[in-house]
Amino acid sequence: MKRYSLKFKYLLLSLVLISGVSCSEDYLEKTEEYNIDSENYFNSETDYYNALVGVYDILQSTYVNVLLGEIASDNTLSGGESATDVIGFQQVDEMTHTPVNDNLDDVWDWNFAGVQRANYILEFEDKTDFDGKDMIIAETRFLRAYFTFELLKWFGPIPLKGDERFVLGDEKTVPRASREEVYAQIESDLQFAVDNLEYTAPQTGRATKGAAQALLGKVYLYQDKFDQSATVLTTLINNGPYALSNFATLFEYEGENNEESVFEVQYTGEQGAGFGCLQCSEGNVAVGFQGIRNYTGPLFESGFSFNVPVEEVYNLFTEDDIRRDYSILDIEAWAAQTGATYAEGYKHTGYFNRKYLPRQNDNMGDANLTQPNNYRAIRYADVLLMAAEALNRGGINDTRARTYLNMVRERAGLDAVEVSGNNLTEAIYRERRLELVGEGHRFFDLVRTGRAAQAIDGFTAGKNEVFPIPLEEIEFSQGNWSQNPGY
């Protein structure tokens, strides 16, 4: 698999097109070489738009964030074929990961590539004026905030370069910023996006005012800034165009980009992928990775059986909770019902992440690697539960917190809760786990609320709240960056 370090990431963003045909010396004397490079780009609206597409494109590579965000938690086990199948997944599952882990490298590399591509636009944001440029810059800042927040969640404070690209040598001179500085940049970027975007995007999949508000509210919540979080999320709930949709179809193709989608990563099965360059795929690689091993039967395609839910989380759902069987597939019950056959993989639990199982379709290339299932990065249900948590934990308004919580429960077919205070806090935590299982949020929910050490086997407090900076990055920095504690 192709991998990049921060040291070389700036090379990815240089747009160089040199054309010259040496038919004769006379031809060359009369023909001016055509050269577009990174320094003389951004001469038109089309240039800015194409560069923005390049930033969005990196989102498709971040499928590993979702997989590992579950595997690291108490929701799922690594799965796979054997104890050595994608060893990086196995290590994260068992909390034995080190600074040498290819999959954690991917989280670092791909999210930094997103930051770098966004910085490329921002470095030249004043070069050319045109109508609508504020929207492009706002989307760019939203995406930079998205990638930067992921890096902060996974690795703690990171180096910042402001609105310009990293270049060779920066790894030895630009320090890791403080956590406060990183959060300040994220908040500034998102506020700019909130102020300059509309609730309706010009194209499906592009960031909106609602997406920026939701992410800003989440960023505040991660810092225990409950007042700010409650304010921005309540504003979104009161003014945004979102609503809870039918959970039975929410994760099917017909449920993509519906009224519950606040921000959704777009995938397609039209372009194949291979193990030599998983990040090149336009499809959702995580879906095939979570598929049922050697499966034959209706509805689903087979896969590699990673990220398998544990029985504990399945049993947390009550019998009348309609989310259970649309979130987690009981493979034994399914096989008995449909006659499907399958093979048991490593750490087999009998359960699979139905939200992101590969559905039978006409995708091109390897069906295990090229699935068109969109990733619902931010859902309205998540917004409601974050708002409920901020209102409750901030001591602001338990009545309104219960209202938002009970909206999610009602959609699931459950009775309303009437508790308050700490009991309401626990009810919100439980609902987040059930509502969002399989979507990559659980590990970070446990860490930010101080519950990870009690919930996750092998978790060491003071160490495993973040993951190690990849060893190659530490080595390239030549002592400029210190490793995270315990690694």
C-alpha cells in the first residue's frame, strides 16, 4: 500500500503539467513550453473549484478512521481471517499498538493530506476574485477543520502552519502546537464556514452551514464548553432543514443524502480499487472489510469479516428497539431465516455491522474493495444527542435535553424517559452507544467523557487516550516533535 509521510506530502499538492513535443528543433524554437505549477495556478474560478474537489477527494480515504474508531472501543472486535490479518487492526483492538502501525500511519497520512490540500487553496485565496469565492473558501475551511479535528482526536496536538502549505524542512522547525491552539484554529475555520455557507449546498455532498454548525457544536462538546455547544446545536435544530428519517432504510442506498444527513461522505462503485492503493478507491473500502466472510445468500455480498460487534452491545438493545436488527446482523438467525451460508472468521462473535455491510450491486472491480455505500459522517440524530448532552451536562436545561433525547428514542419505537441530572446523563450516553453503534464514534465518546479505562479491555489511562505519532514522523522531525506519553 502506498504511504506518505508529512515530509513528502507537499509533493502531492504540486500541480505540474509540462507539455513539449520534440518534432524538430525548429518546432521547439517556435513553440512556447506550457507550464502550470503550484505557484501559477488559481487564475480562475475553475482552478479554485478543481482544487476544492481535490480536498473533498481525501474524505474517501478516511474509511480507516471509522473502522478503527469502532475496533478501538468496546463495541466491536477486530475480526478478520486470523491473528495476523491486518496486524494493525489487531493491535488497536488489543491496545498493544505502537508507533509502528501501518493503519495508524494511514490515519495520520490521509488526514494530513487533507489539511495540506486545504492549505494549498488558502495560501492563494486572495490571488483571484470571482463571485462565489467566499463559499469555496468556507468549504475549504470546513474541510480543514474536519481533517484537523480527526488528527487532534487521534494523536493529540499537531503542527500547524497557518494558511500555507508544509514544505520540506518544516518537520524539523515547526513544533507541535498546543491543544488550545489547534482547537482555536478549528473553531475559527468552522465559524467562518457557518457565516459564509447556506443550509442548501449547490451540489450533493458539499458542506453546508448545517454541517459546519454540527461540527462546531461537537468540537465545543469535546472541550466541555457546554454553553457554546448547546447554543450552536440548538440554533441548528431550530433553524436547519433536518429531520429524523425512517431507520429501516437509513443505511440503504435509498437513504443516502436524505433529510437526516447533515454531512455525508460520497462513494461510488464505478471505479475499481486494489490493495496496492486502497486510498485510490472511489468506493468505501470499509464496507467490504466488514462484509461476511465467504457469504452466499440474499441481499449482501461477502467480505473480510473485520469489525465484528460483540454480543454485549447487541443485547443492550431491547426487543422492541427497531434499531437493533437494522444496526447489527445476527448471522445465525439470518442464515436460519434465509438459507445463507458463511465462514467464521477470527474472533467470530456471530454479529456483523449491518449498517455498512456490502449490499449486492453492480459495482466495478473487486467487490470487497469498491462499494458505493456513503458514510453518514454527521446525522441529525447525533446532533440531537449532542445537544441533549450539552444541555444536561452543562446544567442548562434538562427539560429540553429530554426532549431531544426522546425524539431519538421515539423514532426507535421506545418510551420516553423522565429522568434528570446524572441519571439523564447516563441515559444519553446509553442512547449514543445504541444509536451510533458501528459508525466510528464510540471510542472517542468514551475518552472525552473519562469512561474509556473502565469500558475498554487493555486501555491504560494516561496513555491510550490518544494514539502514537507514527515513528517515521518522529524520526523525520529529528527531535522537534516529542512522542505521545507511554509510547
